[in-house]
Amino acid sequence: MKPGRDTGSLLNWMMAGSQQPEPKVGDGCTICMWTDRHAATIVEVQRFVSGKRKGQIKKVIVQRDTAVRTDENGMSDAQSYQYERDSKGQLYEFRVTKNGSYKGNVGSLLIGSREEYYDYSF
């Protein structure tokens, strides 16, 4: 992953490029966009069914969670949220790249933790 290609934030770039755990349905995840991050839940894991990559993960489908801000810091970088599953949340698809990261049309995916962050500087 090259800095600045899918993200304008060094933190988002480092998070999404880190070693990822094996995704499982129900796992929390974070969609890393340009500088924002959105909490989500993995709802489907698809694997290759034939060929030399048979059994390997092909893509994951995630659903955006509801994130309710719990701090009173206003337009600040210090933000905290409470997360809830949203059965009507938007779905996003992320494909596995050659280096093992997950890429989609909206950015990259970090598996294993939910995080919401809104960058007020844009």
C-alpha cells in the first residue's frame, strides 16, 4: 500500500496496512477512508472455490454500524463513541490484495476493532 493513494491520514494508512487477523462473520472492523474512519461489522466472508487460491479469502462484506458520540469535545480530535450493530446499515465490499490488505471503493479495511473518527479539518 502506498501512502496517499487511498488515505490522506498517516494513521489510517498505517492501520489498514498492518497485519490483519483472519476475518470472521460478526467481527468488528474499521473502514479507513481518506481521513475519516467508520465502525462496521463483517457480515460475509467469501473464499475462492477453485483454482490455485481455492479456500483462500477472496473478499469480505461489511455493514456500517451506528456510532453515537459520547464525549462533549465538539469539533475536536479527541472523540469517543459507543457502537451498535445496524441491520439496515450500508454494505461495503473489500477484496484481498496481494499483500493481504483489504481494499474497496471507499478505502481500506482494518479487521479486529471498531473505530469512528470524523476529521473536522476538511
